[in-house]
Amino acid sequence: MVLQIFRARAEAAPEAKASAAAPLIAFQGAGRVAWSARDNGTLTRIGFLDNPVGHRCVKLIAEAAAAVPVIAQDVDRRFDVHPVLDLIAAPNPGQGGAALLEMFYGNLLLTGDAYLEAAGRHASGGPRELYCLRSDRMSVVPGADGWPVAYEYSLGARKHVFDMRGGDHPPILHVRSFHPTDDHYGLTPLRAAASAVDVHNSAGAWSKGLLDNAARPSGAIVYRGADGMGALGQEQYSRLIDELENHHQGARNAGRPMLLEGGLDWKPMGFSPSDMEFHRTKEAAARDIALAFGVPPMLLGLPGDNTYANYQEAHRAFYRLTVLPMVAKTLAALSSWLPGFYGAAFQLRVDEDNVPALSAEREALWARIVAADFLSEAEKRLMLGLPAAREA
């Protein structure tokens, strides 16, 4: 009687409903689109520290801008020797002028803000030293009218407040990029390029992951038992996952054949790099990053750029459209800040005649103006950016 009961239960298979996707064991799958945070710290990490295109753009601009020659002049003459030129050349004991300006321009590019501190007093009346302060540690303290009355520099639990109500001697110079929705802080180009940076970094991570997985796309293992059912036991499932992770993933397992037992079949599910146009996607993202910074892709060695006829033209456009406007903006801010210390009016300007990238066009400009007989000497000097009076 007992044998008959168990035999009846074995013959009466319980009704089960199965999904058409039940036989598939997904080994890898697609995830949701995940964008990085848009704060300056994250943008600096993903766009400069972890991205070669963003890193090169910032270094290229900052180093070129720091190397631009600067002159000091007033209405009547150009100074060959001036305390402010000495200050810019040797701003503090730990940095030369080029290092300080590179740090200044780098902060401006990465965060949209750059800060200089005037420390001490020189015998000439000007600052004894200049320091570039990290933008991520500075915060604006606005007054009742919205204008900054102080700047707070924070390092861990320590804070120092710079009072800006010092008349002609404010200790901090703040230069910021244009930001349409913020009254106190600038906008970094990395914010506009953030999506392209994410795509470029993800493309690199995808390429690395593909190499680590023996350059094979994702796929699925299909199981169909002898009775047509597609369900694996828990022990079988765990053993299969362990087998895949330990013996068929990673660079060390590249090329190792997969041995599938009865009822198992491998079905590729991923796209090949050619199907995804992988390289084109990465190059397009790199060009977008360069576009946000204003660097011609030709200068970065990116293929497919025909915007400029040759490298020399691209180099000249890089200086005219990106480097010199940023340097001119900084020098204009310095010209409004530093004369108050010295008690004398002067201007800091770019010496365009000594910028190698502009030599051809400056030579043509000089020849054209000198040949203009209808212009007076004072008008010619004004058009060339020289002081109105000839030096004695």
C-alpha cells in the first residue's frame, strides 16, 4: 500500500507554469545610465585626475598662459624695471612666477575660480609675496548688499577669514569665470563637458573590462533538461556560477575553452566593438571635452579634425581664442588690484610682440601700420599698444 501511494505521487507531476525566459541564466547584463556628480571635487577627479583628454587640456592651457610675457606700462611709458614685475617673477620663496601662474590658471579652469593672496608689505609699498590659494578651500562671505565682505579659507577644522573691507589694500584677488546662475562663484568648463567625460571614462572602463574578460562580449547560458524543463537545482546553479567566475573570467583565463555539460549551451548577447562603433564614440567624447576647454583637437592629436588647415593655424587660433583672453582677463584684474598697494597707476598687459605663436600676424600688423602715412606717430603707437609718448 505504501509503495502504491509513493508511485501515484511520482506519476502525478504537479502543474507548473514556466516563463519563456526561465531557461536563460544571465551572466552579464546592461545597467542603468549613471552620471557622475556635478560638484567641483568630483569633476576635478573624473575630468582631470582620471581623464587624459581633460588633463592635457588643462595642462596645455595653464602652461601656455603662464608662459605669456607680461609688460607694465602707464600712459606715458613702458617700464623696463618695476616692483610689480619683480613680484610676478618671484612671488614667494616656494614658487617662481610660472609655477604660481600655472597653479592660478589651473584652478580657474578646474573650478571656475582662482584666488591670489597678498602677504606682507614691501619697501615699495606693494605686497611682499603672492600666494595662490586652493579654490576648493575658499568660500565667499557676502555682505548685506550681496558683495563679498570676506573670504573664508578652510583646512579641516581650521579656518581663516580674510577681511575685504581694507580700502585700497584688499588681501584677496578673486577671478572667476562667467556663471549665468551664480553670483559668487564661476563655472568650470568641466561642468559643460561632464557628460562627455563620463562617456570617455566609461568607454575606457568598458575596454578594460572587455580585455579582462578575454575580449568576449556578454552572453547567456541556456539550459534545457532531458525532460524539456529549464530549471537548475540550487547546487547545480552555484557550481556553474563558480565555474564561470573562477575559470572563464579575467585576463589570465583568456582563450580558455568553456566546457559545457549536457543541456547547457552558450548564446552570445553582447555587441562587438565594431557594432558599437566604440572608437568613434570615444573620439567624439574626446572632441567634446576639447571643445569645452577651447583646445583645437588637432593639438591633442585627435584624428579626423579638419577645422584648421595646418598645425600652425590651429596653434595661433588656440592662443587667440583661448589663452590670450584668459590672460588678458587676469591681467586686467591684477591691474585693478595691485596699483592700490603701490599708490601709482599702471597697467599689466600681454607683450604680444614676444608671443611666438603670434609672430607672423604681429609682423604683418607692424608693417601695415608703419606704412600708413596718413596716421600720426601717436596714433600708430596707440594702435600697436605702445605708450603715447616715445621713451626718452
